[in-house]
Amino acid sequence: MNLSEPAVYLSLLVFLPALVGIVLAVSPVRLTDEAYKLVTLAGTIVTFMLSLWLFSSGNEVHFELGVAEMQNLFNVDWIPSFGIQYLMGIDGISFPLVILTTFLCVVAMGASWPINKHVKAYCVLFLLLETGIIGVFLALDFFLFYVFWEVMLLPMYFLIGIWGGPRREYAAIKFFLYTLLGSVGMLIAILMLYFNSDLTRLDAQQLADAGIIAIAEGETADQALESWKSGESALAQKFVEYSSEADPTQRKPLHTFNILALQQMGQHTDLFDSEVLWGKSLQWWAFLLLFVGFVIKVPSVPLHTWLPDAHVEAPTPISMILAGILLKLGGYGIIRICYPICPQAAYDLAYFVCTIGVVSMVWGAFAALAQTDFKRMVAYSSVSHMGYVVLGFGVWSAVGDTGYNADYWKMGVNGAMYQMIGHGISSAGMFFMVGVVYDRVHHRNLNEFGGLFAKMPIYSGFAVGIFFAGLGLPGLCGFIGEVLVVLSVWKYSILLAVISAAVVVLTAGYILWAIQRVYLGAEYKGPHEEALTPITMREIFIAAPLMFLAVLFGIYPKLVLDYMQPSVDMQIDQLAAWTQEHDERETAAKPKVIRDGQLAVLPRD
Amino acid sequence: MNLHTLVESLLNDTLETSLPLFRPELVLCATIVLMLVVRVFPGGSRLPSFVLALGGSILALLLALPTEGLAAWSELQRQELFTGMLVHDTLTAYIRLFLMAFAVLFIVLSELTGIADREDGQDYYALVLGATVGMCVMASANHLLTVFLGVEMASVPSYVLSGVVKGRRRSSEAALKYAVYGAGTAGVMLYGVSLLAGVLGSAHLPTMAAKLSALDILSMIAAGEEGSKLMVLALGGLMLGVGLAFKLSAVPFHFWCPDVFEGASAEVDAFLSVASKAAALALLLRVGLGLTHVTPEPQEAVALAPAATKLVASNESPVTQRTAMKPVALVAEQADSEAEPLSPVRKFVVTIIAIVAMVTCTFGNLAAYGQTNIKRMLGYSTIAHAGYMMMAVAAAIALVGSDITQAHSAVSALLLYVTIYLFMNLSAFAIIAFLRNAMQSEEIEDYAGLVRSAPVIAVMMTAVLVSLIGLPPLAGFWPKLRVLQSLYEAGGTLMITALIVAGLNTAISLIYYLRVAKTMCIDPEPDSRGPVSLGFLPVAYVLVVSLPVLILGLLPEWVARWADAAAQQFFV
């Protein structure tokens, strides 16, 4: 047990918040409310430090810049009877999101100081929530992923349900029910993929890519496979037993929940191609079920209706977590699971995915324009901004017409990933800004504000800056992601590109209009005018880092792109190669159809 | 075979084989007698019956534990007891272990809540232990007569138990309703047994299966003749099913369940929902699999009863038939399951169980919505859970024809479900019972804001309720997952429909379970209620039975391994 092992380090990163939470919950010592908050804040800060420490190359467990593959991969049997492993790792797709999570948790805990009801319970639930989120980003076993995914639900339900606004119970159960319905579908998809998976169909290199066998220095993949097969591990023995069966009809499949192995199977075998229902293949249905589950979380139109309610009712710090991180989990699921595991289905449904993204952008923007509740407006802006993410993932421009050039697709996916980070900063900031003024005047009616610039100049400066970041003003973090996505769409579909570019106008509309109604103007029109005191130091300490990052990521995007681009590019290259293979198989099959007048049977690889 | 050898072998069988394997049940019987008789002697009434009951059940539990741990089960051979009336195999061993462990926990609970007082403690405990013996007989039944006997032995004490709180009209009404309903279904079941035994000439389950497969139902259907014989068989099977459905509280024989759960005390509800349900499921599995699956090897049955000798003889034919068909099976598995003589029976049984399971599950969840009484709500919840568990049985029977290993995992899913369900429901009802003692109410709305005055209880209740929904990382998730897995493996339209129904039901059930959690944790505390204090022992008890719900959620491996071991040897 020392921190130089990935298993220990990453587990600590995931479970440290929960440990602190459990200690707080069961310890017989009764602390003051202030002390509970301080301990929790300390817990989140230590977690943040742990995640930052991954940057330092002096550390044994660290994130190697420029490496596209999974790093710090480790694998421990968790429930061997069900074939479930404790498998975690980190790559350029998950790493920035982990850092975003640990950072926003610190900030959100800092924003939790106004919470005065049942502080101990709040702190415990908050910490459990953080464990769930980090766990989802690190888990590479499908089941582990699912468990963490569900772990988040209950704390979130109570955080909204106990500390929320007047309609909190309705909002909390709505959030819970939507997510649960999505995850039931996800569970069915997991079972479908699991029971059709077969590790013995992968070759040595693919097994190595999936993290099942480790290749030592100066060893070929086949040698590594041989030494693994002669090894002790139960999986290896099963592998030998199952693959030694000579008769192919007798051979038993070796199922797995390993996400990386499932990705290899999805891209290199026909295991998921069998037809199941209404002429659609297994992976088509699995993709649909998974996509629906993730898109509920994103959320995209028409499954977004839980979000405005949840946001409006949730307390400020929980809104920040919800918008800043929880929505990103949906995007992360799509890029980590949907696309690489079910490429055929994703290819077939690419236009559908893009359309969902664009519709969400337009719908969310129009809905935001119509709101009079400040927080609801910000919530709808999240729907609109997360539409860019879905759109960016969907632009499958690596097709035959472009010579399988994946550059624009890479741009789109990188843009979507960047948008997730940028939106994590800006939306958390926007919700915090709304929270600051709500704490003072206890209303959020956009038409009853005005003149805040005169009364709270520093706050208004931060607020306008953050809102501009949300708007996507060049030089701020929202711009990079949006522009990359919109540019990439041009090569895929001009119609969608035009619409998505036009959404920028709507976004500018609702943000500027909100700024005008709240911060500008001669006088404040609402109640509790006397409560409008200047921003406190604590609030500055929360707003300043968010503002700083919004500017930093806006002017120096390489800071994030350097970390995530290699992994994203590798995944897209693999998918582009798959597309080419797929098209070649199709065209190879077609002449036969004409010649023989019957369907050609594709040779198994 | 003259009388002497007959008596000799009977004695041999009983004394050498059967009784040693029947020890835990015998200990319970002796405890019952001791409890009732000890009061006759001077000073005997000062000995609390709780001590006797606890001692007896712990001894029975120790005897039920396999001496060499888990390894003992991997070599445990199926063995028929009492001339084939009962059977001792890993399923018997598992369920018996489960029931004995439950009996110990339950007796402690009854003492802590004070439901069995000094005056009629011995009656109460005698009934509990008597019902437990009946459930053991159910779980090990190998003959339709013992099936009936077991059901009745378990049911009759349950009728009395549900009315054990004297002077409460709801309680008496519940007991009466339960008894009348039970008597009716028992009659129907007995009629079904007589029909089946009449057509097949035996009530010994393996013999019946062999006879069924010798009947060659396929060609009967193909020829369209002897329709009446098929009708009688189907009718007999359905009537037998009525009795089982009553014990399982499956729709449409569930009407007693919510009323009894509301009327009886919470402790008895725990007994009915955990032990009774587990035994009924084991019995369903026994009858369902027993009639649809012929064990490939000849039975090592006691060569005493004519039935048994006949069995060996008649077993010969299906065996050879099956082995002869094996190579064909490799080429086309589909054809094999079509041509197998028992496949129509299996299809019939699976269809009925699956449909009943789906309806039961959905109905239970929907009906639980409107309930205001927590016991009634949980009554509907047990109906829903019985539905999930029956799906596992359906999957196991469907799989036994095609893939034995997968059938094993379906059985193991069921055993895992039963085991984890013990902790969930026992904790829930224990909490209800303790709260009833503390605040004299079992209405959900009276639990409002309980987290303020009894935080441990409220948090544990919330964990248990969420586990009942089946959300990870709580224990209730794993069995549900395993059931879904085996349904998926079984395949086919019916099973996939069941899979989807089960999935949707999880979402449906969310709302009513969570409503209770919400009432306890979110709603404000009413001013009228005084402080709620439970005392140290009740809280400790609740922790002991509910912490496994959390621990098994993270580390289900060891229970899963026991369940796997039990399922693996149960049939081959």
C-alpha cells in the first residue's frame, strides 16, 4: 500500500471524499456547523491536490503529456463470480474532466457557506456525490461505471430535495426518475453487450490495447500474450480453456465488462452485428439505449425537461455541480462508450445525433430568451450550450467523399471536449453569480433587477465577464469550443452549420438582454434594495478563479488541448480507419450481389 | 422381497440415511416439544421460552452449517430421504441454512419487540419453529404429497401467527381471511395433485418427469389425439400452481397478502415475507424443474419402493435418448430443444410462470402507490419482489433445456435474491416494529421528519428502501442484475419481454419507496410528536441486520459464491 501504485493512488482520489464523508457521519464528535464545512472544504481541497499532483512528472503516478493511450491502468478482481473487475485508468479524455470535477467541488463547497440547515448531512452527501462523479470518469469496467453512475443519484436527490427551493421535492423526484429511466435502458444495453462479447476473438495486440495483457519492454504482443496465458490469473486460465476448444460451434464465449475490450470488439469484430429486432442490429439498439441514457444527462431536447426544474430548485452550489460537472457525464459517456463500442450504429445514426444537438441548441436558446427567472434562463442556456457538445461528437465527416479525412471530425470532437471544459467553468460561474444576488434579495425575477453595477461594482464586473464567457465572446473560454464545433460541421452538413452558427446570435441575445436587465439601468426595481451589499471576500475567492480560468482557457486553449488532443485524435483515427474498412467491405460485397444475385457472406476475420 | 427384508431396508434407510440428514428439523421439533412440556414441571414456567427457542434454533443452525465450509457442497450428492419423499441436495442445504439463520434472527427480534410475552411466548415460538419445519419440508419436497404436507405445515402456523395479537379486530380479520383463502387454495392444489398422480401413476417428482417424457407429448400433439389426457395434465398442473401461487402471493392469488400484512404484526410480516417466500420459491423451483428436467444419470434411489425401481427402469429410455441426441445437438441446438420429449411441458410451465411473474411484479408495484400504511405498502412490495424472483425461476426452467450452466446461474440468481431479500425485509419490518413500539403508529405520514429524532433508524430505513428499488451500490442491486442477466441469456420473446417489464418496474417502484424515504428525511417534524427513543438494543439489532445491505452492496462475492455452489450441484 503506497502511493506509487496507480491502484492505490487512483482509488484514493476516488474514495477520499467518501471516506471523509463517512468519518463525518459516524464520528461521535459533534462539531459546529462551521467546522463541518471547514472539514469538508479541506477534504475537497486535498482531493483537488491529489488530482493536481498527477501533473507532476516527478510523481510515480502521473499523467504523461502527449500519450494517447490509457495511463495508470490497473485491474483488480472485484466480484469474480459476476466477472466484474475494479478496472480504472486515465487518459486525455477523462483527465481534464477529473481536474474540472475536483476543482469545481472545491469552488462549490466554498459557495456552500450560506447553507445553514442540517449542515452535517449536507457535507456528507456532498462528499459522496464527489466520489461518484470522479469514479465515473475513472472507471473502465462497464459495471463499475454503472455503479458509480447510480451512486450519484441518491446524494443528488437529497441535496435538491432537502436544501432546495419551494418546489424542491417535485424537482428532485423528476431528476431521479429521468436519470433512473435512462440508466435502466443503459443496464439492458450493458447486458446486451456483455453477453455478446468474447475476449477470445481479440488478437494479442487488441488485448494489449484493452489493458488485459501488459507488454513489457522489448517484447512483442504475442510474447506477452503467451506469458499471460501461462500465468496465474483466473481470467488467463479461462481464456486458455475457452480458446483451446477446437470445434468452433462448441466454443464458449468469454464475456467481459472491460470497456476497452468492448471497444476493440466493436471496432474489429462482428460480435455486435447480429440482428435482434425489427431488422436492426444489436449494436444499433445498444447504441440507442446508451445514447438515450446519456442524452438525458446532457440533457438534449426532448429529454431536457428535468433540468430547468432541478436547477431552479437546487441550492446554488448544487446547481454549480449539476451544470458544471454532472451534465458533462452525459457527454463523457457518449465519447467513451457509445461511439467506440458501437461504431456501426453511430455511423448510421450520425445525422440523427447531430440533429439532436442542433435542435437542443436552438430550442434551449429560444427557451432562454423567454424566461423571466434568472436561474431558469441560465439553465436553458446550459441546454443550448451542451447541444454543441452533442453536435461536435456527431460530425462523422470521415466518409468516402472526404477520402476518410478525419481532420474535421477531430476538430469537432476536440471542440466538443473543449466546450465541456469551458462550459463547466462558465456555467458554474453563471450559477454562482445568480446565487450571489439571490442570497441578498431572495428573488430571481429578471424584470425586477437593474442598476446592480452601481451598487455592487466588483460583483458586476465578475458577473459580466462570466456571462460573456458563456456567450462565447472571443478571448474567453466559451468561444474556442463553439467555433471549433461550428467550423467542423461545415464539412459535414452546411445546413446544420448555418443553423448552429445562427444560434450564436440568439445566445448573444439572451445573455446581453439579461445583462442589460440585471446590471445596467439607472435603478434597482425589486424588493430588498437595502440588502444589496458589495461582494464579500469569500465570494471573491470563488468568483476570481472561475473568471481567471475563463480568460486563461480563452486566450491559451493549448493548455487544455495538449492534454486531451492525443487521446481524442487517436480515438477518431481508429473510428475513421473503421469507417474505411467498413465501406470497403460494403463495396466488396456489393458487386457480388449483382453477380450472383444473392447476398454475399462476409468472411469472418 | 419378503416382509422381513422390506422392514429391514426401511429401517436402514430411515435410521442410516434419512434421519442424520434430517437433524436440524428434528432439533426444531424437539425444541417445540420441550417448550410445551417444560411448563408442566415445577419451576419450568420460570424458564423463559425465549431461551429455549433461541437455543434450539441456534443448535439447528449449527447442524445445518456444512462442516467443512463451502467445499462440502461441491461434492454433495443428491440423496433421497424417507423412501423418496424428501430429497437432500445443495438446494435443501442452502434453503435450510437460510431458514435456520432467519429463525435465529427472528426469535431475537421477537424478544426485543416484546411481541412474545411471558404468558404465551411458548405458543408463539412453537408456531414459529413449527412453520420453519414446514418450510424446510417444502424446500426439500420430492413427492407431491410432501409438497402438500409442507405447504400446510408452513401455512397453518402462519394463520395463527397473523392473529397472534389478541383483541385486535384487524388482526383477527387478517387471520381469518388468510385461513379461509389458504384452505380454498389447498383444496384446489390437492385436487391438482390427484389429477397429476392419476394420469402419471406416481406422485414422486423424478418418476413423474420420467413418465412425462415417456408419454411423448410431442407426437400426441402432432397426432391431435388423446386431447383429454393432455387437458387433464394441464389442468392438474394449473391447479397445483394455484397452491404455489397462493404461497408466493402471486397474482391472481395475492388478495390475502396486503390485508394480512396490514393486520398482522410487523414481526410476523417479516416472517411471512422472508421465510415463507423463500420456501415457496424453492418449492416452485423443485416442482417446476422436477417436472421438466430428467437427470441424465440414473438415480441412486433407494431400491425399496416399487416406484423407485420403476424409475430407474423408465429413466433408462430418456437417458439413452438424450445421449443419442447429443451429437445432433451440437449441430443444431434449436432442433434438440424442439425434439426433446419434455420440451412442450417446459414451454407450458415457463410461459405460465413468466406471465404470472410479469403481472405480479407490475401489479404489486402499481398497487403500492396509493398506500398510506407502511406495512400494507411493503405487503405490495413483497408481491412485486415475488414477481422478480419468479422470473428467475422461469429463466432457470427455460434454460435447463438448452444450457445447463446458464440454468445454474439462474438458480444462483434466485438464491442470491432470496438471501439479500432477507436482510432488506427483515430490517424494514424490524424498524417498523420498533417504531410502532416507540410511537404507536404504522402510518407513513407519522414517520415525517424522523431523521431528526432517530437519525440512525431513518438512514438505515432509507438505505433499505433504496436497496429494495435495486440501485447500486446497495445489495438489492445484485440479485436484480443477476435475474436480468439470466432472462437475457434465456432469450426468446417471452423472456425479453420479462426483461423489459422488470427493468421498467424498477423505475416504477422508485416513486413509492422514495416517498417513504422522503417523508422520513425531508418532511418537517410534526409538533405533536414527542421524542422518539428506541433504546440501545433495538438500534443495535437494526444495525446488525441492515448493515449487510450496505456491505453486500460493495462486496457481494461471498454470498454469490455460496449461491453458485448451491446451484451448481443442485441439478446436472
